[in-house]
Amino acid sequence: MAAYGQHDIMAEKDYDPTEAKFCACLFWLIFHATEDGEFGEIPSEITCPTERDPEERFLVRSNVVKFLCKGTVYVKVCSQVFQSEEIKSTWGVIQKLSKEGLYVIDTNDEAVTEERLSQSDEFDLDAHLAMMDTLMMAHVNKSVEIQQIVSAISSFASFNAAKELPFDLEDALLLWLNKVSATNEKRLRKARSPDASSAASSGRFRFRREQILARSPTLFPKLDDLQIDVANGKALLSLLLFYFPETLSHENIKTSDPMNQSDVICNIELFRELCAQHVCTSVFALRTEDFVYKAPELKNNLLALLAEIFVIVELEKSALGIVDNRDAIELNGYVRDIELDKGGKVLDEYRSEVEASTKENFDPNGLSGDIHSPRIEENKSDEKETYLGGSSLSSYERLKNFELVGSAEKQRTIDDVDDVEQSIQDKLQKLKTLSSMKKESVDRETVQQTVKEAILA
């Protein structure tokens, strides 16, 4: 792959977030108005819609002002978003958005009206920015739902609904980015492991203690803030590496820590180029500076881009020919390749092994003592090998470490296993009390049946 060199970008002192917001929203509007090829009323100045006055303040070019004040582009995009032919004017757009719970309000919390949008002599920039931004978020809300993102995540990574359930769309997209990056990280570590190929063929992974402790630097750190943390381009390129691995190598991604601006620009430009080639050209609505300088005004524009990428690579992936090869269960270094639709059978198999192991390790004559789950003896020698997922682990411990890739409904988490253990202990305590009251021993068959019921509950 050819190297991508650094291009000059605008100095931060010359970067105007309001101008950037207007251009990004306008470009997004044009991309979606023209996607069916039937909208031709576009002025040539649209590619460079602003200019500077003698005092270096930005102005919207006159032909672009007339174009927006006519309102036809708003009607076109709104009709596409809501699949409606009843919208005929900008007032109709405002009414439709209001019915959907989206109110067109400017930065001063004033309602945007048709009159404000049609003023061409004194162009109302705030009103038009509010209209474009609201239409953009309406499109995002109609095109993707939180549950769809969660479902997609569950198809290739673990998902703990109790701890990770997103509360809004931004949080869901952030979780998606983090899960994709974590999956890429695991794959790369697996590929770098010297014993990876032999371990895969033998059906289990074997590591020495020093191999476990020695970890390579994290290429894709966890993101905490969507807009700020994607600015270095690593998480964005991680998406392309995950969905289009044939087009990108991790070696092409700048991952130094800390990153200098040259590396950041290189990552962003590479992402924009590859995203336009393989996913969507609307990525060009955001310039390199818009990513690098992280202006809060453009947060919704970033959300719209990520939502569009998600829709294409997950909801429309069959049209792109994206083939899922993510059918792997990964457990703390113990990897077993399976088909995803067999996930339930794998879980049932492990539950059966737990039941059998519990019966084998349970002593019915020891009811007066503490009840312990089967345990693996601690290996205190640094020279000995530690097996992750090997025969030295009891079935119970294997299940407790086991994290099934699949839907949240099929996943058995560590908390679930702890509940099983507690349930076994509670029921056995009841048996002990019953035995004491009746002054007779509890037979082995009753105990085994109780343990089985607790596990399968």
C-alpha cells in the first residue's frame, strides 16, 4: 500500500468552528439530496460556499444563500428521511420534524420559522444551521437504533448488559468502536504469538508465565470521549481494519504514544481516503481539520458519519460483500473456533461438564463441612507452564473463565456462574438441616439431583 504523506492543514488560529460547522452540514445536506441523482438545482459555488470579507470574517456566497433560502433542498432531504411525499415547503419540514419530537431551535433557544429561513437579504445563519443540524440528527435517528448496535456487537464480542448497556446513540457508537478495537487488539496479539499456529492446530493455547506477563503496547486504547478520542484516527482506522482487512494493514496505522500532529494527520487522511473508497463518500463532508481540532460544534456531524458507517458495514454489509469471519470464542488466551450458531450447544456442553465435575468432586459424607467448588491447585513454580483452558483446569473453572461470543441471551457470564455456586450451597444447606431434623443421612442420589437442579435452574 502506498504511503500517505502529510498534507498541509489550516492553522488552528485560523480555524473557525462556525464556518466549519456550516460547511460540514451543507456538504452533508448535498450528499443526501443528490444520492438518488434526481436533484440538480445546485450552484457551482457549493464546493467552496464561503468567502472572507475585508475584516477576514467569513460570509456565505450569494448563490449559496439563494439556494438555501429557496428551501427545496430541505424539502428533498426531509422527504427522503421520512419517506414522505406530503412535504412541500420549509414549513412542512418544520412541522414534520416537530411531530417526530425534533424541534428546530437555534443556539439562542429561539424557534426557527419559515420566514427566518427565507430571508436572503439578511441571511440568518443560525436558523439554517439549526435546520441542517436537526435534519441530520433526524436521519441518524431513523437509520439506526441502539438495539441494532448492541446486536451487532454481540455477534463478534462479549457484551455485559448489566454493565455496558448504552443509554443513548452516542454511547452505543462509542461502545461499538471500543469493541471493534478490542477485537482487533486480540487478533493482532494472537497473530504475534510465537505459538499461535501450533496452538490453533492442537485445539488449545499453551503459554509460559513470562509470555502472559509480557504484553505488547496497546495499539487501540479504550475510548472515553467519542469526539476527543477519535481525533487521532486510530479508532477510525480500526473500523476499516476490522471490516475491510484486505485494504489496510495495522502497520499503516500510526500508533505512537504520544502522537504528534504529523501522525494524526496521516491517520485522518488515510481514513478519509479509504472510507470514501469502500464505505461512503459523505466522509468528505468533514475536513481533516474538523477531526484534528475537535470542535464541539461538529459533534453531531461526527455522530452522523459514524452512524452511516455502521449502517453500511453492519446493516447493509451483504450488499458490500462483507463476509463475517468472526466466529471465534476467545477466553483469556484460550481460543476455540466454532460457528456462531452453535454457541448454544457449546454452552450446554460446558454446563453438562460442570454437572459431571460437581458430582465427581462432591462428597456426600462431608455435609458437615464447607461446600467448595472444584478448584485448580495453584502453580507456584515460575518454571512450570501455565495452561489456559487445558486439561489441568476443572470444568467448573473453564466455565467460570468462559466468555461466549454470541447473543447476550446465550452468554453465561461470571456472575451467572457465581449465582449457580451460591444456589448449590443454599440447597445443600437445606439438605443438611433436613437431615439433622429427621436424624437420617441424605443419600447420594438426592444430593446429586439437587446439584443438577441448581445448575440447570
